[in-house]
Amino acid sequence: MKISRFKQYLLSGVSYAIPFVASGGILIAISIAFAPMTSQGPDFSRAPFLKLINDIGTAAFSLLIPVLSGYIAFGIADRPGLVPGFVGGYIANQVGAGFLGGLISGLLAGALVFYLKKIKVPHYIRPVMPILVYPVISSLVIGFIMYKIIGAPIHDLMLSITNWLQVMGTGNKIILAIILGSMIAFDMGGPVNKVAFFFGAAMIQQGNYFVMGACAAAICIPPLGLGLATLLKRKLWTEQERDAGLAALAMGAIGITEGAIPFAAADPFRVIPVIMAGSSVGSVIAMLGKVGDHAPHGGPIVLPVVDNRLMYVVAIIAGTLVVAALMTLIRARSKKKAEAGLASA
């Protein structure tokens, strides 16, 4: 296993995960877009067919993290890495570790199987190793790590962050907005995102709609910004990335942050800081503009239940442009460096 091929391993998982993001996200987007909107969010009780579409989309989308984890492991260890990778990704969902948990489980599963395959065994045992031994041992180890080592600390950390946010809620509004925007974007639907989201939802119950307003603006900015970036400079992106960009735009429109996951999974160290910056900008503008969201949801789709709608739109546009501009600049520089390196070689 070569550390220098780290990005290739991640791209292996992303390439298989993108169709799940696209199909699941678009089905969910269609269902929410046409469902009656109330102060509590989309109401499917009066639209059973749309509820069915939403359930199918949710089913496809729920496979995203296991598929991402499984095929990262596959990229490292070939087919024997699939089982522990899928198992680890499934457990990442179960323990609330989200997208980052899926990345970790895929890398751990792939590395474990890679080194298990290095162990020399008698020739008469070799045929059963990839079918029985590798999957059982690696799944057991990865499952133990995800449940007992990763899961509990994440739960405790999220509880501590929730308590901290409650204290921050009485402090500086700009700092709170930056923190909320950064958390929303950081793991795109994962545990950190959920803590910020549920904090905003809890504030609705207390009659404070401004916190949810800041979160609602931040929620849609990562997928909208990255989707827009793939349209601005199409040559900087692969055809697969451009397809993911279109799906991200649809998902951003109805407030699904997970549309940014394929881009973040392929290049986490550059994409995540960019989307955190964009969401923070949008969150701060929404907070200062006294945007109030009466529904525990985000994105342009909740516009009918938002106070100070103009500022809400301004916040989303500003954050989206920040993400798109920064990503375009980063990709252009990266491509220029790559071309310069090839020329010098």
C-alpha cells in the first residue's frame, strides 16, 4: 500500500459512489420540490406518491457511505477488500460517523486486507483465503474498530459540541454564525453537520428562528458552489465530475449538503476548507440580515417559510460564489502545475 497513491484510492471509491449520489439525490429533490411545504418542512401526508419517490431516493442515498467505503478498500486491496469496506461503511452510518467515518473505514479495511494478503500460507489454503478468511477476519477487526473505538468518541464529542453551542448561542452572533456554517459544511450531513442542524432546529422550538436561518443558508452552499464551479470552467473537470456537479446543483436546491460528498471525498484537504469558508460567509450574512427559518430544513426550497427572504437569497448567492470562485482558482492552479511538471519532464 503506497501513501503516494492515497488520492487514487479515494477516487476509486468516489467513482462508484457518484451514481448513488446522483440517483438518490435527484429522486429526493423531485419529491421535496413538488411536496406541499409547511412550517415543519415538506408534508408528504397529502402526497403518497411523492413519499414513495422520496423513500426510493433515500434508499439509494443510504448506500452512499457503504459504497464509498467499500470501493476505497477495493482500490487498495482489490476484491477481498470489498466486504470489510462495505461493513465498515455501513457501521459508519449506524454510529453516526458519516462521510468521514466512511473514508476512515474504507482506508482501514483496504490497508488491513492488503497486509493480510502478504502473509504466506500453505498452497492448499490459498483458494479459501479471499472467500472466507480475509472477509471474516477483516470484517471482525473493522467492525470492532468502528463500533468500539470510533463510535463512542464521536458520540461523546458531539454531545460536548452540542453543550458548547448552547453556551455560544448567548454570545457573539457573528462567531456563532461562523461556527455553525463551518460545522454544516465540514462533514456534509455527518455528525458534526447534524449537531449544528439539530441545534438550529431546537432553537425554532424556543422561538429563535435566526439560528436555523443561518444554518439553512449554509446547508445548500457546498453542493451549489461546487456544482456551479463545474459549469464555470468545464475543462478543469472530468465528465464524471461534471455529471456529479449537475446532481449537486439539484440537491443543493432542496437543501441536501451531501451533494458535495463526491468532490470532498476525492480531494478532502482542499475541498473541505473551501466549502467551510463559503458556508461560513452565507451563515454570517444570514445572521446579520436577521434571516429567520421557520422550518427545520434548508436551501432555496424553504423560501416560502423564511423571514427576510431577500437577505436569505443574498446569503446563499454570496456563499455559493465564494465556493465556486475558490474551487475554480484552485483547480486552475493545480492543472497549471501539472502541465508545467509534464513539460519539464
